Amino acid sequence: MSITVTIPTLNEERNLRRCLISIKRQKYKGRVEVIVADGGSSDNTIAVAKEFGATLVNNPKTDAESGKLLGIKYGHSHYFMILDADMSLEGTDWFKKMVKPLEENPEIVGSFTKFVSHPEDSALSKFITIDEIQRDPLFRYLTPGPDQVMVSKKGNYYLCRYKMDKIVPAGFCLYRKKQLLNLGLDKRHKFMELDTLSILVSHGLNMFAYVPSAGIHHPFLKDFKMLFRKRTRNLNQQFFNQPDERQFTWVDFAKLSSIIQLTAWVLYANSLILPFLVGIYRTLKYKNLIALYEPVFVWVTTNLILFTFLKSQEGRSLIARSWRI
């Protein structure tokens, strides 16, 4: 079966080359179509895409989520997936491993894998990749991991059943394109990975396959400066003032229980000692000293998100409404 891989870009020549090399080395018998949705790069991104035979599509809105949507509109394959330009596929049988569950079980909506780190990665990238789907500590607190939704093991993958209040936030899935089109996802303004999961589950399409042996390398955090930039950008571009109503919610500001849960986290994060103890626990559990970054990462990300909410008019409105519950 054919696969469309959509990669949104904006000045990503170095990352894109690594990503495309990882796709090219795959030993997959089916056709692989690569669509690079470019937002107006001024470096050699377009030249790199042409070098590897990718299909170039102009993304006038420049943001990554709008670019990802173009892959659904212009792709011509049975399966559809997205990759960020700074991601690369592990090994040479990645597509084969990820397609297998979908071929074996028609009830499976999508397959996803874990993230892996390499020795040369930064300490922050290694830290966040201790979690197999690269969740920040706050998101580990708010959402389930793959092990919490597994129902059975099927060879090299695990069958997972999602519920609306129990969705693993792993959005880089291999999907059946027809199912996405049937739900009108090509009519939305953006392709939001986690919203896509919620839309599928809300329509009863809730069976997923977790394929840990495939693996994606995603060294996206070089330092704290990059962490600040990415987390602030994500809130501004993916949370506030969205053209489509968000379907996936990390926190339901209309529920008192959610507000209490979030307040408890803020107090926990700023205690420092409690995250430090968790860091020690995770160091022993995973036998990895990088886990000792826990208290610093928790404090920085929690207060950065809080500051960004307070800085935004929409964020302040959400907080104000929650306190009136």
C-alpha cells in the first residue's frame, strides 16, 4: 500500500536532509510519496527537497499545522502521516512495521511509535525522551501513556483502546487517509495532531496500535532558550485564537475538578523538593542520571506556561472564567 509523508518546512535545510535520508533508506515495497509543504524558506530547503524527489507544495500561511493539512489535500496514497523536519525514522523497516497492524486489523485507526534518543543529543532532549512519547512532566500528569490503554499484545505491537477522557497524546500516527477524509479533516483550517485523535475517538474509531520497535529520533530541544521559544510558540499558534474549535483538551477549564488538579500541579512544581524526589525516583527507575533534570524542567515549563497564559488576553479570560466556577 502507498504512503504519503507530509513534512512542513520553513528554513529547515539541515534538518530536512536528515529526515529525507531516513525516509529514503527504508526498505518498503509500496510507493512512498513525500510532500514538503514549505512556508517560504529563504535557505536551501527547497533545493534539498528537490534533490530527494519530494513533491513541493506552497504553504502561504507558513505555520506547520496549515502545512500538514496540505498533505491530506494533495497526497495520493492509501496511508497518510506527518513528520516534523527535525524528525528521522529509525532503521530500514519503519514503514513495514507501522503498516503491519493496519493491514492485519481493519479496526485499527492508526499506528504510532516511541521516540528514541541518540548519544549526541542534548541533555534536555535526552530528558524528555525518557518518556516514550516525549511528554513534558505536566503532560505526563494530565494524560495517559501507552501502557495505560493497552488491551493486548499482537506480535511486535500493542493494541490500544482510547476513550474520550483517555487519549494518548501521540499525534504522529500512520493513518488510513480515507478515514480522515470521511470525517472532513481536509475541510479544517489546520491539521492538529491531537484534535485528529479526539475527532476519531468521538466517532467510535478508537483502536490504535503502539509499535515501539519502529522508533522516531526527535532531538528538538537543544537548550532552555529553545524550550522557551517552542513552548511559547505552541501556545500562541496551537492553543490561543484558533480558526477551528479545539477538540483535544489538556485541561477542561469548565470543570472545578480540572482547576483543582491544575492548581495542585502549580503548587507541586514550585515546591521544588517534590519534583526533586520524583527526579530521584525516575533516575533509579530508568537508571539514567538525566532524570535529575526533573525539578528544573518542571519549574521552568510550568511557570513559562503560566506566564504565557497571563500575558495572553484569551489566557487571562480562561483563568478568570475558571475562578467563577
